[in-house]
Amino acid sequence: MKFGVITFPGSNCDRDVVYVTRDILERPTHCIWHEDNDLGDVDVVVVPGGFSYGDYLRCGAVAQFSPAMRSAVEFANQGGLVLGICNGFQILTEVGLLPGALMRNRDMRFICDRTPLKVERTDLTWTQNYTKGQVVTIPIAHGEGCYYADVDTLKSLEDNNQVVFRYSSPGGAVDDSSNPNGSLNNIASICNKKGNVLGMMPHPERAADTRLGGTDGLLLFESILATALSVA
């Protein structure tokens, strides 16, 4: 299992992801510059967090036109695994790999905190090491993380079981009081219908080392490896 991590001008979480995949999981990891057309022989493409191109116009709006992202879209359309984290999630909505959009937080403030998430699906490559209904704690750091979609799109997401994680209370309650940014239906993460593309605002790479206070995010990366081993 080989990972490729795209770096844009303004990315600041790419090295965090590389640390997890290369140093903790000890998997081959390829750093992909935004101007590269060739993703290499990777099995998973990660679009990391940060402020790609300074978030000019709006988050992810410029990054969608980069050569690396055009290749990532083709890779995803062929069934390749693509993970977008925070700014990466925003970029995935901009390029149309995921529906909806990420808007300014409800209180119009940047949020940097640790938040509970309720696991909604465990039948995906990304989540098989979790249990359904499990509450995990993952850091968030965003100013535009409020997930929005029109009524029909939101209904389609729910009907097709495309919500992967929701913001919740530590006890698993999903309500407005446990929603840090105003996201519709407390949505923190969604996937496409095929399940090979995942976008999430929380940062699993920041919860993958005991020295950082928790490893709930590591389970996501370990799920990817476990799926690969089961297929092999």
C-alpha cells in the first residue's frame, strides 16, 4: 500500500500526514507537488489541510485547477482511493468529487479544538477498524468548516448513507449543542456513492500518536491497510 500526499503552496498539514503514513505505519509515501501531473504508482492520494494558494477567492477554489488535482480526479474516477482532510475536503467539493460546500463557521470564528465524532459507517475502506456508533475524539482547526448542501443533496446523502462521521457529544448525542460550526445534520465527513472518496474536516493525522494525546485518528489509516491486506 503506497500513499501519495499532495502539497500546494500554503499546505501546512502535508508533513503531518507523511509522518503518519511513512514513519508510524512504515508505508512507502510519495510527496506530490501541486504542479505534478504524474501521481506515481500510489494506491491512496491524500489531499491535506492548510490554506492552498492562500485560500484566495474561497477555500479550495484555486487548488481545483492544479495539475495534481486534475490527475487526482481521474484517479478517483477510476476507483482510486482519495482522502481529503480539512482544506482537502474543501478542495474535493470544489472539483466535484464530493457534493455540497464548506462555508464560514456559524459564529464566524476560527475553531481550533478537539471534538467528539460519532462513527456512522464501518463498511468502508476508511472505517473498518472502528465500530458503528463509536465516539472518537479528533482535532479540528478551521474557519470554513460548516457543511452545507441544498435540500435534495442533503436528502440524497442521508438516503445513500454517505455521512461517515458526525459531530456529537462525548456520549454520542447528535444535536445542535454538539455542533461546533453549524454544519447541516452535524456532518463532519462524507464519502461519494462508491465510497472510494472521503472528505472530512477533522484531522485524523493529528490524533495518530500517543505523544499527541490520542490515537483515534490512526484507526482510519490502519483501516486502509487492513482493507488492502484483506484484498491481498
